[in-house]
Amino acid sequence: MRFLRFVFLYTLLYIGGMAHAFPADSVEVSLLTCSPGTEVYSLYGHTAIRVKSYTTGEDWVFNYGVFSFNRPNFIWRFTRGECDYQIGALPFAYFAEEYEGRGSAVYQQVLNLRASEKERLWTLLVENMRPENREYRYNFLYDNCTTRARDRIEEAVEGKIIYPEQDTVRTYREIIHQYTAQHPWAELGNDICLGAEADRPISVRDEMFAPFYLLRYANGAVIQGSDGNTRPLVLSQSKVVEGRDVEIQKEFPWSPALSVWILFFCVAGLTVVERWRQACFWGIDIFLMSLVGGIGLVVTFLFFFSVHPTVGSNWQIWVFNPIPLVAMPWVVWCAVKRRKTYYHPLNVSVLILFMFFSALIPQDFCVVVVPLALALLLRSCSYWISYRKKEK
């Protein structure tokens, strides 16, 4: 429904002659920053541009974050990194109502633009609203609703915007963690998929993929003209929509780290009992290899076939790959028949190499990769030792 409303308003706006120019001296241009919501896609907040005319009474919000879950093959395209977003426009009153309804605060930074800069920004936004221009290939880190708003403002100013320096050097993953701190399972999903590129130090400009980082840097930014004179980018900041405390959606009561370490100790205990009783608890192998292999299918697909940023440098693929899933029937059959298989010594070698080289790889691995790798290692070592004893 939200997407249809955007499209409907866009049609009214465009057909109604949107390409007219506002009297620039009576126009106020603002950067809007919305606080995070509770849905996964809204955890990082949102950014939009507000253009308000005190002469005509028009008050529009331009939003580069319009998408629809109902578009054909949305999930497939999103997984492949081929998800298209578009710019939409709607009256500020509707925009404010939507965010007030979800409990998000909206902060407004009135921009210190000259009349000619406001006209140029309006022209750029109208041009983006044309049917042939309004859609773009969304990229979570490099080209999103926040970076698009920033880029249009930079294109409109006469001169260049100089942002304040970083107080500390951060990585993409560190910034993402700031927004997912209260959603550990969503954070785990990100950490499983993101690779080493998410852990490289990033610049001020890179940090502005996150809405509140753009808000912070905009407050300290200045516009430097061709004559060398500077003026502040932001004239004032205010809260135009009051937020409220929103109950965080309940997730699984145990954190991912606790859950997987409990799983590891359960596997370790059952393996000890298995060897002591000379039994075969092959159900452990089915569960463990299915879990790791299932995660591995996602990681491998993203690694080789997705154009999402950073996923192609994910060295967790050493552990999270489809091999356990493919090998599972053979491994379980050999366990039941008490037959030797070369899968276990090979698996031990790969996992030991991973643990050795993981200290040298510039990537922060997710909290579940070590206990799951240890559980796999323990199972393979147990079988391998058992075979060696029988051979002797």
C-alpha cells in the first residue's frame, strides 16, 4: 500500500506540472533524517530532502528509498544485489504521518543555500523524478537513499562542501553494528554475509551511507565558494516529528553466540558418550552438517554470484560452504557401516588451516563461525581417531 501511495502521489505531482520553478527566495530546503524503526530494512534510519515554499504553500519530501516487496522476483533480485529503488515525492504531512505512526523521530536540518542553488537542486530533483530517471540500482553501502540525497545537494551548491574530519577511523561493519546492537540475530545475518571489505577503514564520505552520520557531518560542514569564502551548510536543526519508545520485537531469547556455544558443548558431550559407548550418533552429523552446509549455500551463492558489496571477499567460505551438505549422506553411511572415509582427515586439515590463517585475514568473523568450526573439527577428529584405533 505504501508503494502504491507513493506512485499515486508521484503521478499527481508530475502530471500537475511539477517542473515549475518555486520562487527561490521564499523556499526552504531541508535535509530530513528519520530515526530507526523496528523492521530489518528500517534499522539504520532514513534520509530525505524537504522543499517547502512559503509563497505557494507547497511542501514536498523527495525520498530515494521507494521500493516494493511485491515486485516480480524481489527476493531473488535482492539476493543477487540487483534490487532497484526509485525516487518518490509526497507532501510533507503524509511523510510525517507515516514516521510518526511507526514511532520514529524526524530531524530537520535547514540548509544554507542561495536562491540559485535552491533552483538548481529543485531542477535536479524534478529531473530525477522523470519516468526514465527515477529508478536506480540500490547498493546498501555505496549508493542508497542517504548517499543520493547528499549527492544531489553537493551537485546543487556553487563550490564544494567540506565536511569535518573523523573523530576516529571506523569500518562499515562497526557502523552497522551500532544500528543492530539490539537485534543480535539480524546482526548475525549481516556478519555471515559480509566479507573482509566491510572491515577496511573508511573515509568520512564512506561513513555517510548511514543517515545519522550524514546528519552529524552536515552539521559541521561548510560550503566553500570559488572565491574561497565559506558558509555553514546547515542553518538550524530541529525535531519536526517526535519519536516515541517503540517496543523492540522479541527475538530468540538466547544470543547467537550463547546458542552456538551451547550447541558446541552438547556436540562435545554427546561425542564423548558416543566414543565411550562405542555407539554411532549419526543424527549429530546430519544436524551439524545440514546447518553449516545450509549457511554455506547462502555464503557461496553471494560469494560467486551476487553483486552486493563486500560479499565477494568473505573468507568464512572456508567453513560455510556446501561441501558438508553434499558429503553428509556419504559421511553418515560410512559412520553407520563403521567404514573409513577420507572426508574426515581432509576436513580436519581444512579447518586447522582456517583457524591458523584466520589470524592473518583482515576480516572480523561472525560469532558463530568458531564454535561451528570447532564442532565440525571435533566430529571429524573423533571419527579419525576411532578409525586409527581400529587399524592398530
